[in-house]
Amino acid sequence: MSQLFSPLTLRGLTLRNRIAMSPMCMYSAAQDGQATDWHLAHYLARAVGRTGLLITEATAVEARGRISQADLGLWHDEQVGPLARIVRLVQAEGAAIAVQLAHAGRKAWSPDKGRGPQAAVAPSSLPFDDGWPLPVELSPGQIDAVVAAWGAAAQRAEAAGFDAIEIHAAHGYLNHQFLSPLSNTRTDEYGGPLENRMRFLLRVTDTVRQAWPQEKPLLVRVSATDWVENGVTPDDTVVVARELKARGVDLVDCSAGGSVPSAPVTPGPGYQVPFAEKVRREAGIATGAVGLISEPELAEAILHNGRADLVLLGRELLRHPYWPLDAARVLGDEIDWPRQYRRARQA
């Protein structure tokens, strides 16, 4: 059997393969942040297609933490039921499902350049880009309240039956804003050296881990580099990953960028894989690789060569919900097809 279709165990959860769907906003939630039939169809299709792990779109821990007004949320109890329905149906197809808990910080209301029903907040009062309003700098007491919101959302995730949680600490959103010197100019215990700048993320991690069952895995998505000078570096990310591991994180999902509106990078197949490889090797923690992975041979090579433990596909799974079925055929693996689709197994 290929590495791609071998199981992966994280705490008490065993994934049927090492294919995961990256979190991708669908901009289709109800006005109150509840999941809709669109989300049900979207996630269920990839579960039927035999993806091993589905990770929901960024799901806000506070109403003011949404990337857009059409994003999912877990900041109140009424949001649990619609997500629980999706979880049950995905699990019935043999897939695992994680919720990505998120807070957009200064990048809230992105389609309207930060202008939404509530003011955006951030570690420092620095706008994301020209034309964006100044966010409100969080006071220490307000930081405490935001951290508590992550714990409450984790409890709701457990009530919904999710198999895992991923903390979103990438792409220029709130956790990443604290980590990056480009967006964090504080002079208190949350600013300055990396030891201080990671404090907010570590508090969030501790709070979520305490609220989340010990037998269930916890993932963190990071931007391993800001791609620009004076930003987060891969070496910084290794230091952060070691601290996350010590606090009970089971896998680091290695992406990049998002702190600045544009960065000098040319994307290509597997262009972010070196970050997953470095973190895996130097921090001694399982990692996920992401970044224009679309060919089964590339996904297999990443795993076979020990560069990551999980591969995450985004746009390819939007184009091709049943990618794992074809990937298995390409790699010569026999996997269980959905009973209803077996008549199409032989091309």
C-alpha cells in the first residue's frame, strides 16, 4: 500500500488515509453564522469521495472575528445543531472532520476592507492595508475575554461531535497577528521578542486543549513565513512548534503568508512543503504539507520521503471531490469505494 493510503493515528483518532481537505471559506453561512445545506453538500461530497480528514472553513469564536458576514461561527449554542448534522453524516461515510476555530482580528470583514457591523480588533492599532480602518488595540483584559471565547467554542465543537480541532494561527489572522512583528508592535508581555509574541497563541492553545477531550487531537495551522523581511521566519516557526508540542498539539499544518497584502513569492506545486519538512525534522512533531498539491505522485513522494505526515488539498478538491478514488487507482491501491458508486469502479 502507498503511504498516501496508509492510516494515520493522532491520539485516539485514526484517519483512513493521509489526505485532508484544507479549510476554505464558502461564504455561504446564514446571517447568524449557522451552517446551511450548502455546507452539508460540500463536506459530504468529499467524505463520499474518500478524503480522510475534512477541516471546516474558518469558524469564528466571536461574531466580530469573522472574515466575512457569511462565515461559520461557534460563538453561540444555536450554531451547534446545524454543524452536528454535518458531522454525523461525514462520519457515517468513514471520514473524520475537524473544525478550524478562528478569529480574523484586523482582517475581519475582508470583503469590505475591515468595515463591518463591529469594529475589528488586533494586537496593535495598525491597518492591514491602505484603505482599511485602524483596528482597536486589545487591552490585557480584552485579550483574556478573547482567549476565553476560544475555550467556549471548543466546548461547542465537542457538543457538535467533531473529531478534532484546528486552531487557525496563519494567513494574517489574529493569532498570526500576535506572532508577526509586522502586525504586533506592543511593548507589554504580548509584544517584542518571540517569547512574548507567541504568548497569545500559547494561551489560546492551553485554553482549547483544556476544554477539548484528551483523547481527541489538536492541530494548529501556521504561516511558517511572512515571505518578507522582518516578518515571521521558518526558524521562528520551529520554536513556536516546539512550544505547541509541549502543550499537547498533535500536528502543525504548515502554510505561509497573509500578514501583508502581497509578497514576493511565485507559487508552484508543493512550494510550501519545505516548511512542513523543516518543522517535522527540527521540532519533532507531525506536520501537514499544503500548497498546490494536485498530483497523486507528488502527494505520495512527500509522505514517502518523510517530508510530512499528512497532505492537504484545497482547490484540487474543489475541482475534483472524488480525487482520492482516482489517486488510489494511479498509485495501484485497492480502497473501499462507496457502495452506491461501485458500478463505476472499473473505468
